[in-house]
Amino acid sequence: MNTMKRIFSEESLTCVPKSRAYKKALAALSDAAQDISALFAGSDANRLFERYQDASAEVQELICTEAFRQGFHLGRELQEEISEWERDCE
């Protein structure tokens, strides 16, 4: 958290390296600011809301996919352990 505060504090913004990730984040923030400005100006509100919904759905899908992947992996590990216990008990 302190790193985030340091990175985004006004005094240190000039010290942040201009990496590709930094430039992408800055561009995304700029786009978001423009979208918010347009939304409050009343232009293209429906299009912006649809973009928000699409992004939200994509994030939810990624979260569910990752949760499923981790659950599947843990389930497989558990099944292997159960099989090992069964072999040990024979």
C-alpha cells in the first residue's frame, strides 16, 4: 500500500519509470477519465454503460474461469491423495 501511495503521490509521479505497463495504465486512466467526462456531459451514455457492462462481464468470466481452474486442480490433487490412501490401506 505504501508503494502505491508513493507511486501515485503528486511529488513522485515524475520519478515513476516510463515502462510499457506504466504507459498502458496511464492511457487506460486517461480513457476512463474521458469516458466519465462524456458520461456526465450526457453524450453516448448508453454506449459507455454497455462498455462498462462488457468489461464487467469479462472480468467476472476471468474470475470464474480462474476459480474453476484452481478448484479443478485442487480436486485432482485430493483425488490423488484419496487414491494413495486407498492403496496404503490395502
